[in-house]
Amino acid sequence: MKLLIDENLPPRLAGLLTEAGHAAVHVRDLEAAGSSDRQIIDLGLADGRTIVSADTDFGALLASTGATQHLPSSSSARWSIAAHRSSPTS
């Protein structure tokens, strides 16, 4: 799975996910630190990556983009994960 880790999560998470067999990259690795949430979504969609973020406001922004969203529970936080833009047949 191709993942884009938002800057509000530690860069080490990208490394751990890569070690687990995922193609994970942190926004800092793309020199995108400081980018807006919308820019992060655009980066993820452009490269077919799922965005992993601890931002709680991603849900509303994702709804406006047509991207699929999932909000799995965690014991310590809610994670916003934006999947690829939905195709007309999905």
C-alpha cells in the first residue's frame, strides 16, 4: 500500500510502515512540510497514496474533494485516512 504520512505524525512512522512492507513516505521527505491540508490531499491523490493524518478536520475537507474517507478508531486518537479518489464504477 502506498502511504503519505502527514507532518503531524513522526517521520519514523513512515520508516516503520516501510519496514512492514508498505511504500510509505513522510511529507518532509517530499519537501512538503508546511503545506496546507488541501495540498497534502492533492499530493496523495497525484501519486495514488493513502494519506495518514492525525488531523481531525480532514473529514470535511475530504468530503469536498470526492475522495473516499475512512476514520478507524484508535485507543488514543482518531486517524483520518484519505483513500484514492473514487472512480465512477466504485
